[in-house]
Amino acid sequence: MALRINGPALRTIRERTGLTTTDLVTHLENDHNIKVGIRHISNLERGAIGASPGLLKAIAAVLKIQQSAILADPQAERISA
């Protein structure tokens, strides 16, 4: 099951931590054994795709945030739809 990600929030948090997309991919691969490419992270940040629960957990760990900080708000989607 793919979880909807708040792409702009993910990008902002990643940038504020000083990580590039490449840095995030490297940490995910080396520290969490998750193989993703730069394009995958870019698609997440654009909101084009969702994330698996495992990927969400790993990204949150790398960025040292709560998972909820980068989850899309399902209520906001319902209101605008």
C-alpha cells in the first residue's frame, strides 16, 4: 500500500537538514538498506507517487522527524477534490 506524501513538506525538511537528494538516497541505501533512485525521491517530492510504509519510516529516520510530518493530509485532499 502506497501512502500519500506531502511532497513540498518533504523537500523543505530535506533542504533544511542540509541534505541533497543524492545524500538522502545514499543514507537510505547505506543506513536502511532501501534501494531508491534520485528520480524516485524527486517524484515523492513532487507528489507524483506515494511511499511504502518502509520507505516512509526510513525517510523519517534519516531526516529525524515524525512520519506524520511528511504524510499528506487526507482531509485536505477530500475538501479540494
